[in-house]
Amino acid sequence: MTRTQRNVLIATSLAVVVALAGWWFTRQPAPAAAASPAKAEAASPRPALSVRVATPEPAELAITLSANGSIAAWQEASVGSESAGLRLAEVRVNVGDVVRRGQVLARFAPETIDADVAQAKASLAEARATAADAAGNAARARTLEKTGALSQQQITQYQTTEQTARARVEAAEAVLAAQQVRGRNTQVLAPDDGIISARTATVGSVVGSGTELFRLIRQRRLEWRAEVGAAELGRLAAGMPVRVTAPGGAEVQGKVRSIAPTVDAQTRNGLVYVDIPSVQANKGTSAARRPEGASAPSGGSAARGAASVGALLPGMFARGEFALGKSAALTVPQSAVVPRDGFNTVMVLQADSRVQMRKVQAGRRIGERIEITGELPAGARVVTEGAGFLNDGDLVRVVDVAPATTPAETPAAAK
């Protein structure tokens, strides 16, 4: 073989080898190490949500008993008329006025009483004159008793006349005292300190004896009458603190005064009487009131007031909570508890960054935290933000929360 033929053969063999090698490499898949980073990232699982987590914290929470009831006056006094057939000439107070014990609330026209008093005085003077004459006759008769100038019967008659005249004087004095009492009753006085809650007195009306003219909340005291189930009454005691909340949201602190000794046979509830703060008068409204029907001011004016403690008024329906003590509890942020299918649940973060749904019981609340009871592993972390968007087994990414800087901190102090 010539040299030229040998070179051609070698070139042809190299070309065939190169062609076979190219065909082989085009048929083989790309090595795993040569896969692109984008394809590798797409092949790995992606988190469903970015969340924040927190660890349940122990706390001391108050044990309370809730109840409903009505606000009422501690005691109401009925102020009425003690004289009959007199015309009401003046009314000095109105509903809401704060009054003092002995203050004049209204006044009757005194003309009829004055005439009766004058007549009683005249009758007393006549009885005294008659008694003096009878006493003189009896004294003279007794001096003549030993002389025999008068019979024993005549002497006895003079003595009887003297005693009768003396009794008539006492009767006339009693009539005068009664008329003077009627004269004093022309002024209707407040029986105790308090605030006027009702008024039926009208100037010009003629009222009978015993007719109610005003109603008075004694000492401006209110009470809350809580209705508590028979099974819970044994947990309450006098002196226990109570927080009463009005329909408008106003709250006052009260104290249990007494517990009713009986239970209603229909509702099976007992009444618990809770003292709440005294009724306070409105400021800036204590100017003297002009008596109704009078052209000029008169003494004994009343200060205007409001029968309420904040927003609490007699007759309101309010709710309250009795403080029974404290107990240890496990609390989480309220956002961690999510209602699902009629149950309260929390999402517990697992070691593989997946969440597990656990059923819990929600209890007492304090601020932004809520008590939970249920089986949670020691050191469990629950999802606090985004729990409502997760399902059992979802993969999540935990976002670290930087500690908030208080407004009082300055950059220098933080450093």
C-alpha cells in the first residue's frame, strides 16, 4: 500500500470515529450535576405561607362568675301629705333634685289651719275660765263643809263640776296641740338625704291625707340585683367585689351586700344585692330653683342632680362579674385561636416546618391574650399570624419578628 492510500484510510477512520462519538453523546441524557439551578428550585416544595409563631405563656387569671340583673334604688321613701283637704300652694323641688333631711319640699296654704288654731285657742281660754270658776266654787264649798250650811250632796256637785272643768281644759289643750301639728304639716319635709325620683305634687291641687307627693332615693344609693342560679349561690359571700357594666359600656366597682335567703320557684334563681357607688349630682347645676307657682325665690332651694352613676340609672338591665379568685392558666394571642367546624383550633409548628392542627378550649381573656386548655406538646410554638389561612400539614416559613423599640428609648440609650 502506498503512502497516499494509508493516509486516506487513516482520515476515513477518524471521521467515522468522530461521527459515532457525536451520535452517542446526542443520545445520552444530561448529567444530574449539570441541571440548572432554576430547575432544581422548581423541583423542591414551596412554603404555603410566611407566618409568625409564639410560645404559650403561663399567667394568673381571675376566676369570675357572670350574671345579669337590674339596677334599683337601695331604698325609696314615699313622701306624702299628713293633712287632708288642704290646697297645695307651692312645690319647691322637682325630679332629680338633691335634697337634705328636713328640707322643705312643698307647702300647703295655711289659712284654714290658722283659723282652726285660733278657734282652738279660744276654746282653751273659755275652758280655763270655766275651770277657774268651778275651782273657786269647790273651794268655798269645802270651807262650809264643817259648818253644815251646805249638804254633802251640794258639796259633791261642786267638786264634780271642778273636775269636769279641769278635764275640759285638758281636752281643749289637746285640740290646740292637734291643730298646731296640722299647722306644722303644711310644710312637707324630706325624711332623709337623697334625690327626688318621682313627683306627683301639683300646685293648686287639694289632696287627701296619705296621698303620695314625692318619691325619694334614700342617701342617693343604688344597688344591682343580680340573678344567680341556685347552683352558684354557694360560691358567693358578702363583701365580694363585683364589676357592673351598664348597657352603654360604663363600668363601676361594687360589693356584695347580702344574698337573698330564698330562690324563685319559677326561674330557680336567687337575688344577690350589690352596693354600687352613690348617686352623684351634676356639677354646675346647683343654682337655687325658683319655686313652682311663686314669683320670687324662697329658702330651702334644692340642687339639681342626676340619679345616676355615670350611665347607671335605676331600672336599667346590667350585667356584672363576681371576682371569685385567681388561678394559673396557659395563654396565647387571640389571633392564634381559629374557629373551624364548631371547634377552636390552633396551628402547632412541627420540626419539619409543617403545621399540625390541634383542637383547644378557649377560656378567659386578658387584654389581647386568651386562655386555652388542651393537649399541647412541651415547648410548642403556635402560629399567631396567618393561622386562618392554613390547613393541617401545610409547609410554612417562619418570619422572625424584631423586638419593638419603646417610644421612650433613644438611639443613644439603645446603643
